[in-house]
Amino acid sequence: MIEWLASYQSLVDLILLDCGLALSQFVVLRAGVFSVATPGLASIGAYTAAILTLRMGVPAAAGTLAAMLAGTAAALLLSIPLSRLRGVFQAIATVAMVQIVLSIALYATAITGGANGLNGIPKQVGTLQLLLVIGLIVYVLVCLGRSRVGYAFDAMRQDETVATSLGISVARYQALAFALSGAIAGLTGALMAYHNYSVVPEEFGFGMLITVLAYVVLGGRHSVLGPLVGAFTLGILPELARPLADNRLIVHGALLMLVIIYLPHGIVDSLWIAYRRRLGRSAQSIIATKDIADGAA
Amino acid sequence: MARLNLDGVSRSFGGVQAVKDLSMSASPGRIVGLIGPNGAGKTTVVNLITGLLKLSTGRIRLDGTDISELPPHAIARMGVARTFQDIRLLKEASVLDNIVVGFHTSDKTSVLAQAIGSPGVRQVRRTIVGRARALLDEFGMAGYADFLAGELSYGHQRRVEIMRALALEPNVLLLDEPAAGMNDVEAAELGVVFRRLAGRGLALVVIEHNMRLVMSLCDELYVLASGELISHGAPAQVQSDPRVVEAYLGGEVC
């Protein structure tokens, strides 16, 4: 029984960490920035935290803060050249960034430990800490989403020309989206370092990029709930049945294709839009009845 | 004094001169019509004023300030609002949210205050939603607040676009074919709204093909053909200008 619970807890931890990565990816996509830099930024965060703690004995809280700042700084730096690019070109440039970070982690052996990574990081993050931090990120994103920043992001994603015509500085809000994404990725990277005992370069590679992107595509990119639903769904799937776990990549791929074809806005946003449509229709019938009543009167 | 002033404005795309040496002005309380056959360069003029396109030559001034080199979002912030010929609403968002987004510049709260969800921010958002609902009321669309913008009829979508532009609290409102897709009754209703807006001191520039509306509504007309100003004056004056008749109907066949 205890053994079962313990294995269950590690799954929860894993999903919570993936939620952090998914939220980092979500922020840029909501703002209409097609960046997939999250793994690279998380890598920077994880290495920052691990190096500070292992080599300098910095406590986990300070290491986490430093990782968050490092992620933010790297993202802001990245946003300068990327503000000149759009769509698929942004995606390609950020894939390159992820590869560059990976290469540095692999070859700067003296600092990063090379292919072996950094090991023996004291475990200081458990389920409770993960829940707290992810909860905090969700709270901030919900608050931002309901205020000017969220509306500006939504406008930019749907129509950049309209956004500028309303006085929204696209360059500034893109930089803000990058900074937020970098802060969340850096933070999550630190949590991974303090949770997993070790940091290895390949963890933050192309595989993570696809997985994290899949979370947001599956869940949706408008509501904060989207990436969470995406991470939970794809995280739990392999646990439900052995064949699903064995053919994990095939299942992911098939699921993604189905969602892209039938629910292009992702699970959460598609439900939201369907709900709005129904609300609209019932409102329409109310207005129609009222018009008839007014006409009769 | 004119609020918006175009002085010798030109724009060419490669070898094609879309707008040639155009000078025009719009003043508070007046409705200026910009008409001309298809391809005359009317929308290009709007894109030049709003900064979406850069001028090849000439100057554009707003209340005496040169705005020719400013980026589009800065020009919007100075109070130049517009609607789009090909209606551009945020179709994934509700009607109310489409108008709320227009209040971007009225929300002066800091990003940090927004991130922690401070009560001050919530207060500002409530005020903005209230103002958006007031606009919906004014345009007789209060019942449509929760609709998805993409689900509305053409005429209603145009009105939402106008409300969104008004949310910017503009000094100058550029309307690119606001009555397209409306019948004469709806167009006339819109005309009443425009007159009321002008009465509040807005300078309106209207691009429109509905001549009945243009002739009855505008105080002043500019007629463009192939990017050139061919006539300018009061509607009646322009209507009888042989050059205008020629531009619309073609020259005499010999």
C-alpha cells in the first residue's frame, strides 16, 4: 500500500513539474509568440540552481530565485533578435537556441559536468513545495490574464494589426511574454534540480520541446487551465494502461493529430467557445422573442 | 484649426504611386468623406495616417505635432482610432471582451500590480467593463455582450468595431467603409451615430461607397482617383464636378 502511494506521489511530482514547463510554453503562445525556447530556459534555470548549490553551497530558496532571474534574463536577451521574426521563423530560431544551450551544457564540461551532468544535488523539493510554487505561478497568470496584459496578449495573438491600432506596443508585450516564460521556465528548472538529485543535458532537448508543446496544443492556449489539463492528460495516460505506456510516442502523436483536426483550440478553449456559442444562441432566442413581443405591443 | 493635417503625402509601392501628393485636413466636429472608385488609394491613406505604412514623401500632423515617423501604437495612443474595411474583430472572444480590449490605454495600472491581482487593478477592470457595457447600450447592442464576435451579423460586427475604436477615446476616428453590408435603414442609423460623435468634438474621416449616406452625412468631401485628389468641397459641389463624374463613369466615348 505504502509502496503504491509512493509510486503515485512520484507521478504527481512529475506532472507538477511538467505543469510548470507547460505554463512557460503557454505564456508565449497566448501572446502569439511562436517560441519553443522553454527547454533551453529551463535548462539555464536548472544548471544555475545546481551549480550555485553544489559549488557554492547556496541554499535552495536563493538558488531558485537566482534560477528564475537567470531564466528571465536569458529570455529577455532572446526577445531582442526574435522581435524581428514572426511565426515559424521564431520557432526555428528558438529551436536553435535550445540546441545551443544543450551543446554548451554538453561541452562546457568544467562548469556543467558535460554529458554526465551534475549529480548529488540535495533533494529539497517535495510534492508540497511543487504544489506551492506551481499554485503561485497559476495565481499570477490568472491575475495577469484577467487584466490589461491578458487582453493585450489575446489581441496580439488574434490580430497584430488590430492590437497596434488599439495602442498596444507589440514589441513591449512580446518582450513581457518572453520574460514571463523565462521566469517560469527558470523556476521550474530549479525545482527539477532540487527534486531530481541531478541535472543532465539531454533532459532539456528536443524531446522535452515536443512534449511541452503538446501539452499546450492539447489543452489550449487561451485559458490558464489549458496547459494544466494538457500536462495532466498526457502525464496520466501512460499510467492508465501498459500498452499506452509502451507506445507512448505513438499515442501522443495520434492524440495530437486528432486534437489539431477536431479541436484546433485545444480541449479547454474549444469547450469554452462551445459554451459561448450556446450562450449566444440562447441570448439570440431571448432577443428574438423580445423583438416579437415589442412588435406585438 | 484643423486637427489632422496631411501635407503633400505620397506613397509608392515599387513603381506604382498609390497616393500622389495628397493634402487634406479634418477638424473637430466635422465629418469628412473620402470617396473614389475602387483602387483609388483610400485605404492606403488610412494606413498612412495610422502609421501602418510609412510615407514616401510629405508630412502628417495631429494638432500641430508631426506624427509621420511615429510607430502605429504611438499614433493610436495620441488619439487616432480606426476601423477596418475587412472587419477585424477578435473572433475567438466575446463581444464584450472585444470592446474591453479597446480600453487598453485607459488602464494605467502597473504590470506588477496586475500580477499580484491587487484590488486597485480589479477596480479599474470593473470600471472598464462598465464603460464597455455603456457603449453597448448606446449602440443598442446590450443583449449581445456574451455572443462570440464571429457569430454576429455583418452590420453588428461593424458596430462592434466602431465601439472598440471609440473605447480608445479618440480625437480622430477613421472609418473604412463603416456601412458596407448594411441596408439603407441601418446605414442611416449609423449616420445619426456619426453625427452625434462629431457633435462631441471628434474629427471623423469616413470612407464610404454608399453615396446616399455620404451625400447626406459629410460636411466636406475629398475625391480620389488613381491616388490623386481630383475634387474637394461640399457634397453638392463635388457631385456636379465633371472630373468626379468622369472618374466614376468613365470619360466620353468619342
